[in-house]
Amino acid sequence: MTTDRPLPIPTPETAHFWEGTRVGELRLQSCRDCGKTYFPPRPFCPSCTSRHVEVVRASGRGTLHSYVISQLPAPGFHPPYTIAVVKLDEGPKMMTNIVGTPCDPALLPLDHPVEVTFQAFNDKISLPLFKLAGDAR
């Protein structure tokens, strides 16, 4: 698949995350000392600065925390499209896009459950996007 959408370039610190998305897993990091789970990936805990961190598989569920419907064209995006902040069930917030729902505020209630879906752009990069989930969790 080709796209004009800018794609991330994995680094040693983010490799585990992109390896996970490629196989359909949302991976976060969790601190072994204070127990906080965090995103984006980094080699130390942003809460206590411990380097005793581990990669954990996230549930892929969360809630719609905030969003904006963009009417502006951008490389790889055709307006309108929804740019969102999702609060993951594990605690961290993640910027993403909402897919599968028309860009209508009446259809995008805040705090609505969402679930991850992955879109492959090439053999190395699949992006985690989110769609509205059913009311039952």
C-alpha cells in the first residue's frame, strides 16, 4: 500500500511499539518500581524516572477523551477527518484518528468507549487507529 501520509520512523526506544502494531498488538511500557503504565515509549518512567520498565500488551480499549474534526487537507488525509485523544484503559492518553464513524460531533460523544484497530501502510508500519465500540464493555 502506498500513501502520502507521513509515517513514523522506528527508533530503538520505539521498536517494541511498532513491532507490536505490525502484529496487531498495542504495546505500552509499565514501571516495575511505581507501577505506572505510560505512553509514548521511553527508556525511563516519566513518573519516578526509574529505568526498571517492561513492555506490556495493552487491552486496546479506552474512551474518547477529546477530538477535533479537521476540515483542512494534509498529506495523506482528505477532509473531514477526526484527530482524537484516547484515554486508554491502562491510563495513558494517545493521539490518534477515529475511523469508521462519520465526522459529526453528534456521533462522537466524549467518554464513549473506543477500541483499537490497525491499518498497515507497508510491511513495517501499521498505525493504531481507534473506532467507536459498542456500549457494552
